[in-house]
Amino acid sequence: MIRNLQYRPNKLSQHDFHWTVRTRGQYDASIYTAPEGEMPRKRFPQAVIIGAGKCGTRALIEFLNMHPQVVAAREEIHFFDLDHNFHKGLTWYLQRMRYSYSDQITLEKTPSYMWTQRARDEIYRLNSDMKLIVVLKDPVIRLVSQAIRNRDKDVSESLLVQEADGTLSVRENLHPVYWSIYVNYIVKWLRKFPITQLHVVDSSMLVKDPAGEVQKVERFLGIRPVLTKRNFHFDQQKGFYCKRPFYLQDIICLGNEKGKLHPTLPPEVKVLFYKFYRPHNEKLFKVIGKSLKAKQRWRPSNTDFRRLRDSLLAFADSLNPILNKELSRLD
């Protein structure tokens, strides 16, 4: 059960209120009408996007916040994972939320919760009925994205180690590497929460069909299905979907840092990473069942295999003159 605390603000700003309050009169009343005679108040989240980092959680919460019944927190709060925030207490946490009505759902997003034991324990203690949302991306792509964020100039060099026999292997003890082993963390959350309270969003489908993925979240949260393809606009120049809120004629896109292309890994390195993650991915698919249709996509592409084959053939061709020279000496 959610703990109830009284919160009396000293000073309010427009950012304390959801768009259904800030822009009242700028959207059709059929979209949303507040419960008659009710005043909004701050509430603890009924749903949390717990991860995973670098998988598209920012895009998801921005899209969901267009829904009149979803009241997203203003920022990533990092309450349950950072000591200096957690020690400020639940009243401080409540202050970070926007005002909402009883028929709205308060939503918080902090992607690092997924990897944090205290987050699992304390979120369950706060509300054992909490609905959890996790966005998952091809682990190899997430790994590269995390390494770039960490400013590793040479991704291959930073994430691989050369063994004594000269072969390359993945550095398993690095955060970016084992954070992408999703199943290790999902199973820990499922020891606290039933799988019916966990919804998995396929990051690649969120990029390709945001309306379809958001509609699945609407059903999971039990809210009215109001978001459609009309709420999304594909920006040809940026290469990704932007949002078209109910209360604006304008289109709003995420910052330029979102949707950036990642450097291409050498095919032999990419295949090595996929080989490393394959058994972990198989365990994940068994745990979450049919909630993620990524099984066919989380593997090297045919192009990767062709590039690897061509590299090996070129290497073999380069050896032919050397072999022929050595054979001639034997003669």
C-alpha cells in the first residue's frame, strides 16, 4: 500500500502542474475533464520506468506524458539509487512529483533503478502493487551506446581483452558489459513483483512504431486508449519520430543528442559480442515469454556475416603468396 504524506509547498511554479492543468482551454474537453469538485494533489508514483539506461526511456516517458491520464515527474529523480537523495526521505521524493487528479497515474523514470537492489526493495515497500516498465534494446547496441557515453574512443579496445593465446574475449567485469545482461536483473525484480506487474517495451519497435508500443503501455496501465499515430510525426531530417501533443499545433522533438548514429564495429568484434550475449538473451526470452519480439533481431545481421566472410577470404588470399613461396623452398 502506498504511504500517504502531507505536502505543503512554499512556492509553486507551472512545472509543478501537468499539461492538462497548465493548458486548460487549449485542448478539446473530450480529451480530458478533471473529476468534478476535486483539487489536484501530489501523489507517489503508481508506475515507474526502471530501465534500462541507453535504451530509449526518455523517448518513452515523453511520449507517454502526452496522455491526459499520465502525469510524468519533471526529471529523473534517482531517489532509490543515490544515497544523498534517498536520505532526504519520502517527503522530498513526493515533492519531485507533479500535481495529479485521482483518475491520473503519476509516473517516474530513473533507468538505473533496474540495476539497484535498494530500488527493488524500497519500491516494493512503498507500493507492492507498483507497475514496472522496462525498455530493452539489443544488448550489443546498448553496450556501444554506453561506452560512447563513457567517452571510450575505441569501443573495441575498451571492452575487449586479448588472452595469452592471442584470442579476444569480452571484459565481463565492466559495468557497460554486465549491465546489458538484462536477465540477471529482471529475475531479481520478479522475485519481488509478479510478472503481471512488469511490462517490457521493445526499444527497436518504439523507434519504428511508437504509437503501437505506447498503446501497449496504455493497456498495461489500464488507462483510456487515446494516443494514436496522429500524435507522432516522423522527422525526415532527424531520422526519428517526434511528438504532437493535444494542446499544441507544433511538433516537439527530443534534443539533437538523441537518435545519433553509433560508430560501426568491425564485423569480427560485433559477432564476438553477440556470441557472448546469446545465452543470456535466450534466458531472458524464456523469463519474459512473449512480451518481447526481439529474438530474431538480437543477432548479427546478414551484412555482418558477409563482411566477416569477406574479411576472412581477403586474409586467406593474402596468405597465398606466402604459402606458395614457402612451398617452393621445399621443392
